[in-house]
Amino acid sequence: MKITPNAAKVYFLPVQTRVPLKFGPETLDSVTCARVCLSVTAENGDSAEGWGETPLSVQWVWPGDETYAERHEALKEFTIRLADAWAHCSRPGDVLEVGHSFQEQELSALHHNYNENDRAGKEPMPWLAALVCCSAFDIALHDAWGKILSKPVYETYTREDLNRDLSAYLEADNDSSFENQFPNDFLITDAPTTIPAWHLVGGLDPISPDELTGDEPEDGYPVLLEDWIKKDGLNCLKIKLRGNDSLWDLARLAAIGKMCVELGVDHITTDFNCTVQDPEYVNQILDSLSADHPDIHRRILYVEQPFPYDLEKYPIDVHSVSQRKPLFLDESAHDWKLVRLGKQLGWTGVALKTCKTQTGALLALCWAKAHGMELMVQDLTNPMLAQIPHVQLAIHAGTIMGVETNAMQFYPDASAAEAKIHPGLYTRDKGTVDASSIEGPGFGYRLEEIQRELPPSAVEVTRE
């Protein structure tokens, strides 16, 4: 089967956080979600509309010196330009053929031209930012593909429905081959409907009553970490660290780790958000915990992206870290080629994100699994529709442990309309989220049942 995109609509949905979220040196207190409707036609004349959504998380995708407003508007502008490119995409193919070729050709050219012309003399927009802008369209493409085939999308990544095997996209570094291999060969065939949920402990989150300022929201949701753990039955905590203040980082880990021991939380991970320059920084923290707090050290399941995300610019040998704990690429894992470079440098796992495109996540997943790397699925604080493909990726990927999901911490009310149809996806109960409400073709959004009023579209483009 081959499909061709022919129309695209973009909506921008503003979301305000209830409490701030610290990303490395910056703090997030609001975000704009890009929601996309992409229309496709199939070679047999059938047509379908697919939907995708991604938070345009400025602080994560584009850390830099430009003002937040400048970067935020640039992301929205680039997303609008992508609508025209997707609507006029002229290469028919299956979902991977279209998604892969768009990223390799149209997106690459648009990104280059945008930086050369529109941002001449200014700070260039990172490739990661371009991928995130593109991801809402790519997710919508996969949703439409499933609808064309009248199947849940994860049932379509097979030799029966795809035109080419994985060797068309991937190169193996070992004795294995991607010939006659398809994504479903690397996916969980009998995916669970419930999955452990990771809670994000931000750098500004209060963990004890003496850290409260009196300005905390009184909206019925917890503020203190202990209250979150008890309310949601949490068993997995992801701890944001500074990466440039080892005493603070170690004290933070010790304090939260002590609470984990007392409350029976079994798993933690550390996230430095690309702020560390020297592996010894991480090694010393891990060694200190091992010596002084073995119960806390034992709970660290993996370490996430301490080092600068541009692996080609900063090819740091990280074997000394991954000999201590599993070490996962996050911001660096733009595509399978960078995952391959990461493995050579000593990284042992990959944190997948739908916000880097569904196509890219699937291909990175297959390459990583074929080469013995472990997987995780990380959040971009996904609310509303963005949560649904995010959780589905996790339940089909076979992760080291569950899925990170934290929109219910930072803007729970933003997803009120979707939560009425998918209650288990937007709350955490007994430390898990529940995807059993997902049903139907594509991503199973059940969009016709969700009573959300969208703002006026920012752009509508139709191929003439």
C-alpha cells in the first residue's frame, strides 16, 4: 500500500503549568502544543485524516542565548512552514517510506534554508527543534496510515503492510542483518495495557515542608514529593540534577533516596539534561552513593544523558560511567546513526521519544534492540493527544522499566477533555498508567468522543 499526504492543518494550544519545571539552566512555566491534522490519499482511492500532537518545549529543544519569546515564535513559524511542505509531499509510499524520506530530504532542506536565510546572523535553530516541530505531522501520518488500513497502527508495521524491510533504512554493525526484518520483529507482540509510571522530580520541586514558600497552588493536587508518592502509589522516580554543582546533586540524591528507602520506592534514575562535561563528575557521584548510601545506589536503574547532546561535536568516551550504571541517550538520540555513534562511545541504552517523530523512534528502537541496547520511553510532559502515542510506544517497545509520564504533575487540567475518554492515561494509580481505553484504527484516540474545542487553525494548506 502507498499513501500520499495532500493537506495539513495546524492548531496551537497554549498550556500553563501549575508549578514550574526546571530544564537544566532554564525553567518552564508554559508551553504551546502543536496539534496537526494531516490528510492522505491511498493508491486505491481511499482517504483518511490523521492527528498528531507535540509540545513545542522550547527549553528542551533549543537551549540557547536567544530570549524565550524569540525561540518560541521561531518554533511556531517553522511548524507553519512544515504544513505547506507536508501538504505538497509528492513521494507516495508506505508510512515509513514517506516519513523517512520527508525527514531526510524536505525537513533537512527546510531546516538548512531556515537557518541560512530567516535566521542569518542569529542563533541557528537546532536540528532537535526541527524534529520536534515535524513530529506532530509524522505522528499524524502514522495515525492516517492505520486508518487507511483499518488497523491499530502497531499492527501495521509488518511485512504484509510495509513495502520494504528495515535494510532500506538501517545498517547493522554486527553479524546480524536487517534484511527480511520489519519493525514488528522488534516490538512486543502481546503488549500490556498497564505499565509502570515514572514521576519527574524537578529541580525546583519541594521535597520537604521546610522548602515550601507559601506560593504553592491550592488546586487539590499534591505539591510535596511524599504526597505524590502516597497518592499515586509511585515506585519510579526520575530526579532532575544540575550537572554543574556536585555537592547539590549529591545532597539532592541522598535526600530523595532516603525518602525512597523509607516509603518503599524501588527505582530511581538521574537526569543531568546535558550539563556535564567530564565523566568523572558522574562517576564521583555514583561512587559516593555506592560507598555512603548503598541502598540508594542500588535503586538507580540507569543514568540519563549527562553529557552535551551533540555527540559529533562532543565525542566523549563514557565507558567509565556505563561500567557503573546503564547509561541512556536522550537528547542525543536524534536517529539511529547517532545511536550507533553513542554505542561506540560507551552508551548502553536509548531513551525514545515520540516528539522526535514516530518514524525515527521506530527505526532507533529496531537498531538499538538488534545491537543489544536497552530502551526507555521518556516524556516531554505530554498532555492531551500527545500522551496517547507516547504511552503506546512504551507498551510496545519493551522498556527497561515502564514509561515516564508527568503531565499530570505540571498541567493535569489541560487534559480534562481527553481524560473523560481515557481516564487511565491521565492519572497514575498504584504506580501505573492504563491504556486499555485505546481502541480503533490508527492510534485509537477515539477523537470523535473527545469534546475539545480547538482554537482557530494557524494554517490550512491543501495541495491544488
